[in-house]
Amino acid sequence: MPVAAYSGPAEELSGLFLQSCIPYAGKSAALRQWAARAKLPEVPDPARARFLDGAPGKVFDASNAAGKFALLSSDDGICAVVTDHAGDLETAQAMERALGEAGIKFRLVIERDDKLNPKLHHREYLAARSARAWRILAATVRDSVPGQAMLTAAPE
């Protein structure tokens, strides 16, 4: 699956998402094998537990010269990638562009601010390619300064 050249944290996050979560959502053992082949180190507790909000699973450090990135693999098969510095609109545009370039058809099904924290913005998508389908959530901080962003995939 070709990944566009890096041009910012949102594109880097989207590239990691396309390489990890899209092929391995719902397949936690295979995702963890991919992370090991990619030489991504596991994040130890207590950081692992914070990333997963106490859920069982593994977290891998995917940080590189472009910034801090984490790959989350919950035991139930949900996969997510996180960064601490990507803009709201840039993250959505980069992910949509990456999905389109990979031949994945998608549609935005809901877009809303978080009810408890209006600075958090959620975009939910349904996506499919061939016989695979995903539910994708893009969660970002809506602010003038880029903040945390998370892309999550679960099999549909």
C-alpha cells in the first residue's frame, strides 16, 4: 500500500494508520507481529495503561524524526494511532487523502464536538475496500494550536 511522502505530523499519523490499523484492525496478534517486524518498542506501564484507559492491550512507540507517535493495539482488535501535535482539519484531510490514495472508499457519517469537552472534535467514517470494511474515528483537539490527534479503526 503506497504511503505519501511525509510533509507534516498529520500526514505521518495517516501513513502510520494506513500501514498498521487498516490492514490489521480486528487482528491484534497480526498487528503486534507487524509492530515487532517494524521494530517498534512496547510502551511499559504506567504509560501503556494510560494510553489504553485501563483496557487490556499493548502500546508501541512509533515516534520518529517527525514527532511523537504511538500505536495502540487493544486485545479486542481495535487499533489506534496517536500523536501529540496535529491540527484538527489537517488530520482529517490527510487521513481522507491517504484512504483515497489507497483505494479505500469512505463516507463521513457524523461530525460533532464532544459533549463533555467541546474542544474535542469527532469525525466518524464508514470505509471499505474489497471484502473489508471499517468504522473509523478521527478524534482531534479543535484549537488554533495543533494538539493531540487519534485515528481509530475497528472492523465493521
